[in-house]
Amino acid sequence: MAAKSQPSFSPGRRWQIGFDVVLRTVIVLAVVVMVNYLGAKFYGRYYLSSQTQVKLSARSLSVVHSITNLVTVTVYYDKTDDWYPTIIALLNEYRSANPNISVKTVDYLRDAGEAQKIKDQYKLSSTKDKDLVIFDCGGHVKVVNGEALTQVKLEQVPKATEREFRRKPVAFNGEMMFTAMLLAVEIPKPLKAYFLQGHGEPSLSDSGEQAYQKFGAVLAESYIATEPLQLLGDNAVPDDCNLLIIAGPRTAFLDSELQKLDQYLAQGGRLFILFNYFSKEHATGLEPVLARWGVNVVADTVVDHKNTISGQDVIVYDFGNNPVVNPLAGLALQLVLPRPVSHVEAPNPPADAPKVEELAFSSPQSTLLGDPTVAPRSYPLMAAVEQKTVSGVAKSRGSTRILVVGDSFFLGNRQIESAANRDFLGYAANWLLDRTVLLEGIGPRPVKEFRLTMTRDQLEKVRWLLLGALPGGVLAFGWLVWLVRRK
């Protein structure tokens, strides 16, 4: 009789195969972990999808790296919310950049115990306070509402049977707001910018096209509080004024106001002043003040036929070498009929004369609107002034810094989102305040939406394909394999 056949898989053989599979799996996992560790430590992070990219901007990284205190970020959120994964991914980037930042998640719908602790700790309302990101640095707390993280617009639902509208997300403001909150909890008191009023300047609270509501919001992102100011009567520039802003004045200043501005600058004040074409024929009185600091504001407007969209705007690509505009390399500004702003060359300047730099220029094909007979040439459109403190001469406010721009409309509600106008405002304010760590921009991240439009018949076919054909095909293939192995 033939010898009794031995089983193909004896218990010992099965144990050997199982041990081999486990060992190989452990080795593969170990290699993957080591490669990820070495990649993160020595080579950096890579982002393969524009939709999931959460890489922090240079400005955010500068802020994060400057944090030395422990900051706890609590994501008090419904984890099924569409934006929850994006928020967590972004906060993990902050945590990866600085170990002093820790991130904690609490789902208030599914974790009642932890949610109650957060409510008690931060005095939250059970009904109103939902979907929050809470920043806490040693008891200094700032809260971001989830609704403020996205910009939305109403649009009609396409091919709807009835007239229906939906809130379509167009931009994600997470990085802007989170970086601002880190500044807010790290700095105990915000810097203060006073916005001069009384001469036809735009309003910080108005939502009109030429108003400055968005201007104030950009300053708030850099943790700069704004407050209106008038220099009438006995009012002087307040002692707590870190930055004075004069935007688009249309009427003349009183002599008493100009004297107060002179005194403020002599003390080492910081001034951000923006002119526009409305004041070219009616001097405001600020022009002689600026001339004493080496800046000439020409009573005309620039027309650039090469770099324009509407004929009245000037697209600026040419910038000088200064921290205010260095981050704009490769970008552009869109100004509206700007006035030329140039450096006044003094014949014999003293050793302590202020340093004046022209920052942005129109193209060489530019002309003046008031005198088109002048040969085309490039015109400077903004200038920066800095006078550092002299040894032995104390200034109560530090070193004087002035930024003069020939247009104010480009930072209004309508134009501020054009080109790199919004970023420029952040650079300008932070340079004036000597916050060099913040001279990089953060803008809203656009939300890309990909939509597949299908008819009812097509949708039904796809449903049968996914629920029937694909699983059925797998079963059929498995059955065929079984038949072959039987034979």
C-alpha cells in the first residue's frame, strides 16, 4: 500500500508561516516608522494635494517660533462638521512647529463629561457656545468661533426644481485667525492705532466700497486695536498711540492740528499717511510737514498706459529694497490714480537727517494726468522715512517712522482684496511698529469646489454599479478561482 500522504500544512508548518508573516509585518512597519521619522526630522514635510495643503506661511512660522510660553488649544467642536479635519490638520502644523503649543479635542455632542469640564473652565453657554477653538496661555484666553473661520456667499442651487439657495464656502480664514489668536494670548495688551477723523477720511465702521472696515479687520489680525481720533481743541495725540493713521484727507488741516502732528513726529511717532487724487488741487497742509522730513507729494496723478486694467488704475510691479515691500517680490499692487511721492534731495543734509526710501514705481511709460506733455517716465508712488534716535537725545516714543502712499482707495473695502493690497497693509503696519517678525503675509485660503452634475438616470446607473456590479464582480471572480482550484 502506498504510504499515507502527509498533510501539506502540519501544525509546525502553520506556526512557522504565521511567525514569518508577523515578523515581516513588524519589519515593514518599523521601516515605515523610521522613514517617516527621518523624513520629518531631516527633510521636511510634503503636501501632495492643493485641497489638503495646510503648510504654514512664513509669517505664521515666525510668530509660532517666537512663542516661549505654553499655549493650550482646545478644539470644542462637533467632529462630524465638514471643516473639523481641516482645522485639526492646521492646528497640528502649529503644534509641529513649536512643542509649546498643545492641541486638545473635545466633541461636545459625544463626550459629555469632557464637554462639561470645558464649559465650567471657560464659562461657556450650553446653548450658544458651540464649535469653538479656544486658545489659553496661562489663563489669558481667546476664543475663535467656527463660523468666523470660513467666508461664504449665497448662490442658487443649480438645476434645482425650485428657487433654492445655499451658503457656498469661498475661503478659509483659519491660519489668519489662529496666528492672530496666538499673538493675542502671548501679548498681554494689543498695540493701539489711532485713525484721524474730521477731514473727509473714510470710516472704519462703514461697509461701503471706499470705507475702511476691512482695513481695521486686517490690523486686528496683527493684534492692533483701532480707535478714531480728532485733534481739535485741547486734544493731542494720546500717549498710548503706537501708530497714527491719516487716510485720504480731503480738507485742509488747522494750524493747531499740524503743530500737534509736528510734535508727535518729533517725539518719535509712527505715521501712516495715504493721499488720493481728491486732494491734489486742494492742499491739506500735510505736504509742507512731509517736505521737512524729505518727502514730496506731487499735486498730480499718475497714468500708466502699460500697466492698467481700467485706465485709471496702476498695476505696480516694480519695488524698492525695503522690509515693507521686500515680501511683495513677484506680486503686484493695484492703485487708483495715485499721486507721485518722491524723495526730496537736501543740498547739505546733516548727519542725523532722516533716511528716505522710495518704495514702489510705475512703469517707464507712465505720464501725469495733469500734464500729458511731459515725457513718459517711471514715477515713485510711495516712500518710507526713518530717523533713528541719536545718542544723547531721548525721544519719548522712540525712533520716528513715516510711510507715505499716493493713494488711499486701494486699501478701501472694494480694492483691498485686489492683487497684494491686503498683504501690503499688514507689512506696512508691522514695519511702522517695528515688528519685523510679522513682515510676511497671511491671506485667506481659497476653497476649491469640484462638482459632478448627473441626471437622475445617470445617478441610478451609478448606484447600481456601486451596490451591485462591483460587489457582484468580486464574488464572480472568487467563484471562478474556486472552480479552477477544484479541478
